[in-house]
Amino acid sequence: MSNEKGKQLWGGRFTGEADPKFAAFNRSFDFDRRLVAADVRGSVAHCDGLLRAGVLNPAEAEQIKSALSRILAKAQSDSSYLNDATAEDVHSFVEARLIEMIGDVGRKLHTGRSRNDQVATDLRLWLREEIDGTIGSLAESQTALLDLADANREIIIPGYTHLQRAQPVLFAHWCLAYFEILGRDRARLNEVRRRVNVMPLGSAALAGTSYPIDREAVAHALGFDSVSRNSLDAVSDRDFAIEFAGAASLIMMHLSRLAEDIILYSTTEFGFIELSDAIATGSSLMPQKKNPDAMELVRGKAGRIFGHLQSLLTMMKGLPLAYNKDMQEDKEALFDTVDTVKGCLLITAIVLRNIRVSEARARDAATHGYLNATELADYLVRKGMPFREAHEMVGRIVVQAIEMGRELNKLTLDQFKAFSSLIEDDVFEALSLEQTVGTKSQFGGTAPDRVGEALVIARKSLE
Ligand code: ARG
């Protein structure tokens, strides 16, 4: 009766047909079919579990596994195979094809299993792989940052606080800042992966299974680190998806900040970098324009991912244990999160490989606007003045320099001496751009030697 095309696999209880509009509303196959490989993989491992439990004999298990592998091969080679307007979800699709192929033996596969533990297992298998891919993409963006830093080792840019020129830093130091940020994202994904990699299969619908299935062996076959300890929890837990969306939100927030820096730095007003034609667009109206659309899209897409995180949290918050159909809504949010993050990481790496840095513009900006004022205060401290006093005095020197329309190192020694006899001829050297950067030589600072070391360590960490 059940499992002919168009019939539901839960049909026995029902005499009436589903309203077609409801059936369409209820379906998830149009989006969850991308879990087909995970679903087949889980089914093969479950089949072996049933074999070891004595539920299936070796011939039956072979028949089932060979049919499953044919189903997967077809799904992967012929996309029209998955165009089934009647399948409710990926689990019913695979089971229906199995029964079509091998008849009654196929009807045994669902023993001791529910779609509830199946879908949780599929999602975890699928997400685990996507996490590995995302970690790889993060590493690629990190490599691109290191290459960009290496290609521009000497360049100094203004560093900002409050988007006001603050102190000069090496451009490579800026690159390494984002390297650190993305490194934390990688570490975070590895953490999330640990909690993703727990197997719910064997929880059946909610209460666990009565068949003597060796869950540890099934988990081992599927590459899970462990099995879930509580069946009610296992089928109703989507923390792993929410955690991923949380980690993805941080990645997107970071990419968006990087995008914002790149967008700003490529304006005529800043002019520190230029994007190559390969990743910029023009204007249909204004002939002179070169727009950073790639980075604007990355910045814009961050909002989508924050939204998915919110959707998942809100979808789960009112659900009584255990499985509820609301949870079918997890997939589109999770799938789009993965697709969007992967796409944004890919584009970010490409943009980073298409940046030309303008040394002259960066240097000009870094030497105008009193970015060496802190250095002058530090100079006075080295000569014996308490920092608070030095800070106050340099403030007054800056006011005078502004009135004279000069940078600090363009004042005369006499003008300096009018403020403090501690200031001597060596002040000009101290105020140079190279010195200002070079003195930040403690661990974590922007002195060229430190940055050089940091680059070496960073490279090694990627190996
Ligand atoms: N398509 C469903 C989902 O994604 C699979 C689990 C359905 N289970 C059930 N008892 N209706 O959540």
C-alpha cells in the first residue's frame, strides 16, 4: 500500500487523502534533497547496525546497501532524478526509491529508526562536512591576508580610533589583525564541530530503540566521536545548528568590518588601496566610477546571517520536548547560512588578491594629522617627565603647531625648547614616521621586527 509514488510512508493510519495544498505546505523535499548523500550514508550505517543486531540477514543487508548506492549514484549523476514533486522529504524519497527497487526487503530498513533521529543525523553529517569546508575557506582568506602583507612589507598607513587618525601602523599589521580575527573564527568552528559530531541515530522517534543495535559501532562507521546520551534530547536538539549560525554570524560580522575598511580605504578621500578591475564595477551613469560592490555585498549579506540566527532561536524557544514539525524550518536557514558564508569567504579571498596599495597616499596620510604626538610624549617620558605632564604639554605643542599650519617635526628646536628644555636635537629623529612605528616593539606591537616575526608565526600556524 504505502510507498508507491504519491503515497505517504505513514499512510496506514489514514483513510482520507491529504489536501494537496496542505501536502505542498508540509513538504521539505525541494530543499532537504541536498541532504541525500548524508541520508544514504546514514541509511547504510543503520543497515549494518540492523545486520549486526540480527534484524537483517547478510543477503538482505547487501541488497539494501547496493540499492542505496545506486540511488545515490543516480542522485549525483542525474539531477532530474531528484525532481519528485510528490516526495514529502528526503528520507521518504530515499525509502520510496529503495522499495521500488527491491520491494519488501527495502521495507525492513526503517526498523528501529524514525525520521526524527534520521533528520538529526543527516543534518549533523552534512554540517560537519560544511564546517570542514568553511574552516578551509577561512584559512584561504588568512593566506590571502598574509600574501598581501608580505607584498607590502614596508608600507605604513594611519591607524585609526573613532575613525580619527591616531598612530601610524604597518599595513602588514592591519593585515595581521584580520588574520587573528579569522583565526578565532576557525577555532570557534572547531569547537562547534565537536558538538555537531555526536550521533543521534538509535534514538528512534523519541524513546530509543528496542532492537539490539550497537550504536557505538554505527557511530564509528559514520565518523561520529560519540553517541547521544538521551533519546528525547537527541531528536529535539538543534543547538548545533544554532551554534553554527552563531559562529557564522561572527564570521560575517568580521568580514563586514574588513569589507568596511576596504571600502573606506579605496575611496578617493583615503586612497590607500585600489581594487583591480577584476573585482570592481562601474556606474551606468557616471563614467569615472569604480565601485567596491564585492565588499558591499559581503557587508550587506551579514544581515541575512544574523537574521537566520534569530530565526533559529525563535523557532526553537517554545518547543516542548521532543521533535516538533516546526523544526523542519531549520534547514533553509542553515543551508543559506552555509552557502552565504562560503560565498562571502570565497569573494573576500579574491578581493584580497586584487588589492594594490598606494605607498605614497598612505605615507602622506600617516605623516599629516599629528599621528606622532604620542611619540613626542613618550620622548619626554624617556627624558624624565611624568607621562601625564608630557601628555598635557604635547597637547599645547599641537595647538601651536596647528596654529602655525605645521606638523610637529616641522617645528624648530627653539620652538620646542620654549615648551621644555628637555627637548633636544634628537627629537626630529624620534618624530620620524619610521621611529614612531619602530618604537612599538613589545610583543603584539607594530614595529617592523615584531610584525616580521608575527608573519612567520602566522604562516606556520596555517601549515
Ligand atoms: N522533514 C522533517 C524535518 O525536516 C523530517 C522529520 C519528520 N518527522 C516527523 N515525524 N514528521 O524535520
